[in-house]
Amino acid sequence: MDMSLVAAALAQQANATQQQVATTVMKQNLDAQKEAVLTLLGGAQQTLSLANVGPGVGGNLNIAA
């Protein structure tokens, strides 16, 4: 077998492995970004919620007095 064919086959295998690693890392990065966005959005929704406050909190404020 010609050594150039062996070298080409090994290079192709290395390239395929590198592509798989890059795809995995990219997916993990996108998942981490998604979790960060969901955390930020979830925190904003919790701070805007008035479900657990007492009566009268969040009502109209009379600033004329």
C-alpha cells in the first residue's frame, strides 16, 4: 500500500475526530448560554412578580401629599 494513502487516511480520521470535538464543545457552549439567558429571564420574572407580597403593595402611590 502506498504510504501517501495511509497518511491521507490517518489525516482524514484526525480531521473527523477534531470535527466531533468541535461540535461537542460548540453544543456545550450554546447550552451554557441558553441556561444563562433562562436564569436571567427567570430572575427578572421573579422580581416583577407581586404574588407573595402583602395587600396594598404594588398599588398606586399618591405622591401629591
